[in-house]
Amino acid sequence: MQSQQALESKEKIPSSSPIFVEAEKLLEQMKEFSQAISRRAYEFFETRGRQIGHELEDWFHAESELLRRVPVEIQQSDKHLTVRAEVPGFSASDVQVSVEPRRLIISGKIEPAVEPAAGEIIYTERRPNSFCRTLDLPTEVDPAQSAATLSNGILELTLPKVTASKAVQIEVKSA
């Protein structure tokens, strides 16, 4: 009975480790981000009276409005890569990470808090706060041994390098 209660209390404590997920889930999320940006860019196009010639401006404006910029730093040592990303305001449960041998995908999303309004909202700039970064890694890493922690708005990933096998000389025998 006590072990079940301890397990339940552990589940309620927020973890400082982000959630690791398969790349397919994050790629689907990136597709959703792209569609949201497209819809918002179209809204800018319509607001401007459907004037042609400002497509990139509309796209970049929508992108900057909907996606947060996430500065990233990658450090390399003999045994591992360390990736640090600034994600202030996000908790570990809001962040998802996918590690592949040569690629890293980090994403996160926070929905704005909904407060009951006394009247009708006619304008708001509150939007979901989200980000998605894909990084090509400079060396091959072992995804299974990767670890991530989130502390004080800094996501830190430790990605162990795959040890390169050394060339071996093989004796050729006649048959």
C-alpha cells in the first residue's frame, strides 16, 4: 500500500527531464506549425487587401509571431556533445526531444492561460508559445544513452558520441 502511494506521489512531482519521443511525432508537429504559419500569413494577406507581392513578408511575420526563437549552443568533447538551448517559461513536460544518430529535434508548446472574461474579447495578442528546432549534429551520437535536463530555462542535452571502430588488418588466405 505504501509503495503504491509513493508511486502516485512521484507521478505528481514534475520532472526536470524533457520527454523523449520518436522523430515522426515531432515531424508531424513541425507540419502542424507550418500549417498554422500558413494560415496566419494568409490572414495578413487578407488584411492588406489581398495585395500580391508581400508573401515572404507575411510568412516571416507569421513565423515570428507564432514561433519563438531558441538560441542553441553545441559543445564537443572527446566523449560527448553537449547541447544547450534557452527555453525560458517552458517546463520539462512542455518540451519534447528526439535524438537520432546525426540529428536532434527539440520542440515545445505552451497554451496561454484562459481566464474567464466578463465581456466579449474583440482583440487579443495572446497566442500559444511554441518552438521547434532541428539541428544536424557534427558527429554521430548514441540516441539510447542520451540524457536531458531542464533547469532555470536552460535545456541541456548530453549526447554520447559513438566510438569509431579502428581499422583492422585482415590476412588473406588462399582457398
